[in-house]
Amino acid sequence: MSRILHGRDADIRDHPYQVALITANGNDKKIICGGALVKPTIVFTAAHCTHIQDDTLRPNLSVLVGANSLKDPKGVHHKIHKVVKHPKFTYEVFDNDFSAVFLKKPVVYNDRVQPIEISEEDHGSGVKGVVSGWGLTEFGKPSETLRSLKLELEDWDKCQDYFPKPLHPTITRNHICVKPDEKTTTYGDSGGPLVVNGKLVGLVSFGRMVDQKRKATVFTRVKNFLDIVRNDVEEF
């Protein structure tokens, strides 16, 4: 799963669409991924966050909304009704890395919990986006509080250069790339939102270090996957 490296502390009120995917082992809970709230009962995240390699649903998953941290008393935990994973996602190729998580009960909107609109645009090189999450920091431990940073998008046709074959996935039109940078995402940030001009464009999927300091990160292009949600939600 792809940490906010060299980011800054953030406030959930500035990213009220940000949610956390939680796993529980008894009373021990931890954040494993991020996600984006798009409807009162729908969260978008990465398929590799919701399913393990034998294609089964990760056990004991729940969704935390409105929280700056796992221990934030204002955060609200939601049980999951079902998960719709893209049927063509596989860990071998890492294309179609998309899941829609349906909550049992709708969230309550407030200044800490709001849905995000989905962008229908394709953005070119140099456009700035914002990503947020609770993944590992540059100090090697998961962040206890929400962090965010700005990233610069890369031209799609340059992205494959950062993932040379045959050892790396093929970059498809379902992917969005950002320019390699020391400031980036990594383990624990997967499924988290990439936002441009206040709209959701991507979800953290995978990445690799291209040199000793810089990492190239790839995001799932959200607008390509709306049809599989519309099959379940008529009003979507």
C-alpha cells in the first residue's frame, strides 16, 4: 500500500471528504488506508485496500469519518454494508485499482464531514493537486494525525518512464501520475484522495523510488470508474 513524506499537519475541516479505513483485532484498531466520501453512504478507495491477494474482503473493516486521528473523540465509525471492487483488478498488473464502499448508515454532514465532487477533467503537467492521509512519515512511523501536501501532476505519456518494464506495471489510461518528488505518499496513504481545484481526480494506488530521494506515485483516475457505482446507485 502506498506515507505522507515531508508533508504538514492538516485539519479534517480542510479535508472533510477524507475518511480512514480501519481494521480491528479485538480492541486494537489501526488505519490501513484512506478514502474519499462522495455520497452520504459511499466512499471511494483503492481495491487493494479492501481486498487481499486471494480476492477476499479484508476482515473487520470499518470507516472512520470526521477525524483528525484514530483517537479523535469527534470521529465517527461506520459499519460497512458492502464493497464493490472493480472485477478486473489484480495485484499482478495493478490496473483498475478501485473499490466503492457502501456504508450501512449515511454519514451526518457537518464542518468535519462533507462529500467531494468528482472531476470530469483531464489535467496536464504542472497542475497542482492536494493529497492527504495518515501513512508513514519520513521518520518511518504512521502519522497519528492527518497530514497533507501539494503534488505536481505529470504528463501521462511520461509516466511509464518511471516504471520501466518488465518489472513494473503498465501505465494505462486508468492512471494519473505526479512528478517524482521527495514530498509524496507511501504505505498507509493508499486509497486516499488526490484533489485538484476542490474536486476528486485520483486515489493513491502505487509508486516506486526513482532515485535515492524521489518517489513517483500513481493514482487511480476516478472518473473512469463511475459506471460500476451507477450500477448499484441509480441516483449517482
